Amino acid sequence: LIVSTFSTLISRIQQILNVSKRLNRKVTFIGRSMVTTVEISIALKALVVPKDTVIDARNISKYPDDKIVIVCTGSQGEDNAALTRIATGEHRQVKIKKGDLVILSSSPIPGNERSVSGLMDNLFRAGAKVIYQKLMDVHTSGHAYKEDLKLMLSLIKPQYLIPIHGERHRLMHHCQIIQDMGIADEEHCLVVDNGQIIEFDKGKGRVTNKRVPASYVMVDGLGVGDIGNIVLRDRKAMAQDGIFVIIVTVDHETGEIATSPDIISRGFIYMREN
């Protein structure tokens, strides 16, 4: 059983641990962000791990397949994520076997639909069965609903509200909630675009006309960031002159060449002409 979800969704990970313990299954975590988040959550006591439940990923071969739960990243079909590599057979420790069950405990983030679809196709090609939100209730949004926002606002009662993370119309709806609650009026709800500066002076806030650079840094074409010149210089050199790489394996103790050197060229010379 493989369960893929967001590494920051601690409550979901806790549910997986609890159910796995009840079913006498061992749990292992795969994916750098997943492992890191779990370690931090355990240290902060935000995640309670049942005794003798979690094992190292390197030891999964010591247990029967039906006694293992793999929790991993990659539910959005991200390149090089754990589940993506598992689906394509590139993961070193986990290989899909016919009949394996994969649960995508997530919903596609807008814009990721094609990546997620491709991920599921690869899982099916490898012989897995895939369960996702449209087939079964295996996910609910980790984002706050209106009533959640109202609860938070009523607890904090902020003098100013600066909504972030979302399209402009969503930010405006967030502001409307606090105004309808009577906690803050329109002047105390500041909606800004990325890069806009808000100034606070003597307890009063206002949106200024000042801006700081906050756009994407494109290392391509003419629109480049601070490091773009160096990167583009290297790109131009490789495009005009090609690249020539020599790989040599050297014995660490003797300093002698252990095997014949590998020579790789791209755009430099066609190997048959060499």
C-alpha cells in the first residue's frame, strides 16, 4: 500500500500512522520533504508515532508487502518526486508490483491536472491500482473554509487584515468576511499585489505606491535576473562551442586511474567522426 499526500498535512499523516498501527502494518516515509517534515513534527510533538510502527525505507524488503504502508511525496506528479520515480521504475528502494494499491490522498492543484493524469497512467502501466478523490473519499482540502476563517478572525480580532495567497477576487472575499463580522472596516483591510509595500506608522497602516521586485526570475531570453548574465554566458558557450566532458575514475589510495576514461561530447564532435 502506497499513500501519497502533501508532506505538510500533518493531520493526514497522523491518521495514516494510527490506522496502520491498528492494522499491524509498518510505515515508512519516502521523499526528502516528507522525511524532513515528519522528523520536525516528531521533535515538536506535533506528530505522535505509535510504538514499533515506523521503519527505515531501507528495511522494507524484510517485511511482507501486505504489512507495509509507504507514505510518500509526489501526489501532484512533480518531476523527481518520490511517487513519480516509483511510477516510472526509477526509485531504488520501491518497485511497483502487479496489484499494488496506490492512494492519492490529494486533489490536483490547478495547473497540475496533466501531470497528475500522467502519473496515474504510469502507475496503471506498472500494474498498480489507483484510488483518488473522485473514486473515494480519500482527501479533503487542507485550505480553510469560510467558517474556519471566521473562527480564526473572531479569536484574533485583528486591527488590520492583509489577506495573502490567492487570486485577487479570493482576497477580496476574505476581506468581506471580516467586514461582515464587524471586526474591521474597509480601510483596515489591505489588499495588495506582490511587491507592493504597506507602511505602518503610529498604529496606522496604508498601502503605498512603492514597490519592490517580486516577479519571477527568468533565466531565458532577454529578461534575466541577477544571476542571469553568468548562466546565459555559459549557455551561449555551450550552444556555440558544444561541451566536452571527460570522466576519470581514480583509485583514492594509489592515485592511479582505475578504469578507462569515459569521454562525452555534445555539440562538439560527432563520435563516428572521432
